[in-house]
Amino acid sequence: MKKKVTLWYEFFKGVWDINPAFKQILGMCPTLAVTVSAINGIAMALATTFVLVFSSLIISLVRKLIPSQVRIAAYIVIIASFVTIVDMVMKAQFQELSKALGPFIPLIVVNCIILGRAEAFASKNTPFRAILDALGNGAGFLLALFVIGGIREILGSRTLLGFQVLPNSYDPMIVMILPAGAFLTFGLLMGFANAYALRKNRKVAETNIFKYKLEREKLKATEV
Amino acid sequence: MDNAVNPTYRLELSSSPHIHSRWTVKQSMWLVNLALLPSIISAVIFFGIFQLSILFTSVVFCLLTEAAIKYLRKRQITLMDGSAVITGLLLGLILPPNFSLVSTAIGAVVAIALGKEIFGGLGNNIFNPALVGRAFLQAAFPVGITTWHQPNYALDSVSSATPLAALKFDKVLTDITPMFWGNISGSLGETSALAVIIGGLFLIFIGVVNWRVPVSMIVGMLIFGSIFWIIDPVIYPSPFFQLLAGGFMFGTFFMATDWVSSPLTSRGMLIFGFLISFIVVIIRLFGGLPEGVMYAILLMNAFVPLINKYTSPKIFGAEK
């Protein structure tokens, strides 16, 4: 069964089908807290992706060595080492971003996406697939944070990635850079994503019903 | 939908007991719009004819949003039932005079889209749509929405504090008589208690709104206001001041009585009204904001399902 999943889907499912933010609803803390601007969202997502990829790789490599009773502790040790690396690099190289993201970089240790992927995927799959899955989930998280951060930045402070996109005559909505704006944006985006998925599923179901009816009519015709 | 069907032969499919209202939904919606007329007139008298543009913008954008969402969701477009007009008028009447028209339009879109249609349209909204719009505007444009103008019939009027803001920040108590007539600064339709009472009593006497919510809110305000007034009449304002100040009267008769977002049971309505008054008093006297009617009603709207659950009458003969 597992062999049938293509390598492309292993990567792509994280971007849309099981998008960490919109579908798995994991990593809510950074999703809501740091997306005041698009650049913060990108930085947060890249830091998370880095930790996710390397911890998935290591966990996948040592998955047969770790006794299952102590696996969470072992995962946390592995994840924490990479988080420390990210935190130190960001403090040394990108001080402004590090200050803006504040405690959320060290908090990647307890980010549910990383532990969730480690538990659900990396501990059961080969290293190559684990890396692809981690990259896909990281890309999905990046997409989510960039979209939320972009919308909040445009509406809340007229800019996108630091460049002014809306004219000065536009009155910035202060609510969008407050926590309430994060909940509002995230909730609406999740609603749209779910509505889209629902509509797609309904179309599939409708075609199945159509096929069934066609089949039944054929049977009736042959009976008569 | 069932206009073509002769109503005498219509089959009732809901379970008993059936309760009949004197008015259809559409009729009662337009009666509420009629009851808002005195407040609209008071807004024009005290703040000038220009203020009608705020009401007009608000109503038009409410209607447009409703039509657009109904169209996108492929539902029947029911603009003539008047509910979107009510939301637009209510939202316009609780905005400050000379408020930016662009912001009014944003508030109207938010009120209908996030306050009503996102829950499934009329009858399904948890919160009062107009108050959702107002709360969003309060958070989005905190400066614009707290810029008040003195009523002096001119377009470029002098800005001044509302009675509640004056009490909170300058410790100045406003005289009660102008607060009854409406000759004070404040939101468009909220200043004149007289106009609001005329509209509200009209609605109660023709049976469109239940008397329990307004009465329990007013009694509650008199009780809780008196408690603090008796404790220290120097620091705390009299209950009558509290009753007439800010949006309390408007909220009492038009916001809290919203059929959809208020409790269904008689006891529940009384509890609902009392608790709104309690929260209003607490916010006004001890909170950071001068006025709290909006947040009090929104907060209690969230408790309505709980109130309904615990006050639902026992079914006769049912096992406890």
C-alpha cells in the first residue's frame, strides 16, 4: 500500500491536501501570533521548515533504534538541537527578524507540526520520503503564513513585504494587526479552503451517482 | 416560494405546540424599520441633513453584500424581507456623526458578511449583525469612531465628549434633561432617548418585540445603578443618568430585542436583560471604555444558547 504513493504526492500532499495550518490545524500558535507582516510569516515558516526537514531526516534514520516507550523524549532532543541552531543563527545574522519573532523561534521545539510529522510519518518511513514529506509540509506552512501575513499586512498597514501597495488615502484597519485580525483572517481562509474541498468532493459524489443511475437504466433496459 | 399555495390548505409539518404571531417575518421587519423613523428624524434634527448619507451608505452596502452573498451561494435573493435594511439602519444609527463613508461601507459589509451570512443567513446568526459591524469598526478605526461632534445643526461641527466620556475622563456630570431630548453629543440615533422610546413602545404595543427584555434591562439598570449610587453618590452617577446615557436606550429597545439573538423563553429573556445591565454598569464604572452597551449585548448574545438550555420549560409528563 505504502509503495503506491508517488514521490510527487509525498511532497505535494503537505502543500494542499493535508496543509499543516488549514487542514491539520497544527502550529496555531505561530500562525496566529507572528503573521503581523508577510516577512515575519516567511521567516517563521522557513525556520520551521529547516527544523522539520533535518529532524525528520534524523528521526527517520534512527527510527529502528529508538524504543517506542521513550520515543517522544528522543524526538524532542533531536528537534531541540536543530531549534537551537536556528535560534543562534538568526540571532547572529538576522537580528531584526529574531527580535520580531521573539520567543516563537525557541518555541518551535514544541511546534505540533514537527512532532506531528515525526510521530505520524518520519518514524514509519524511509529517510528520502521523510524529507519529501517534511519539505511539503514546510511549503504548505510557508504558503499559509505568507497568505495570512500578506493579507494582514496589506489591510493593517498598507504594505506588502515592506513596499507600500495601497494609497495613503486608504485608512489602515488597525484590527488586522491585532490578534483579532489573525483569528478573522485565518478563520475566513480556512472556511474558504473547506468550502472548496467540499465542492470538489460533491462533484465527485455527483458523478458517481450519475454513473450509478446510468448503470441502473442500462440494466432496466436489458431486463425489458 | 409558497406564495402560489393557498394558505388555508397549507400543511403544518412542524411538531406541536404551534405558536402563531400576528405578523409575518417580513411584516415585522418593516415595522421595525418604521419604528426606527423617530430616531432617524432625531439624528437629522440634531446633527444635520448630511447625516442621512451615512444611513444611506450603510443600508445600500448591507443590501449589496446580502445580494452578492446570496448570489454566490446560489440561494434565493430575499432583499425585500427588510432584514438587511434593519441592519443597515441600526448600524448607521450607532455610528458617530460625520463618520467616514468608506469606513461605514466597510462596517456594513462586515455586519452582513461576518455577522449574518457566514452563519447561514437570517435566523441563524448568533450575534446581532449591526453590533458585529460596529464592534469591527471600533477595533479597526479606533480614532474615527470616537470622534464626537456637538449637535449644532452645522456640517463642520465642533468635536466634544459624550456624557459618558465626560464622566469617565473629566469627571463632569451632564444634565439629564438634554439627554432625554437628545441635544447632546453621541452616536446618530442614540442621543435622543425620547425618539427611541417612541419607537420602542410602538414595537412593544403592536407585539413585534417582547416586553420582557427591555423591561428587565431598564429595571436591572435602575437596580445596579442605584446600588453604586447609594454607596457613593459623588463618584458614581445616578441610575437615571446611566439609563439615558450613551446607547443604553437604543440597545434596550432595538439591539437586545433582536428576535434571532435573544433567548426564546420568558425566564431566559429576563435573565438576559438583567445580565446585560449588570455588564453595562460594570464596564461603564470600572472598565477602560466609557461605554459598554455594545460589548455587553454581544457578550450576552454568546450566552443565549446556554440560557435557552437551562430555562427551557419542563415538558408536561416528561421524566426528569
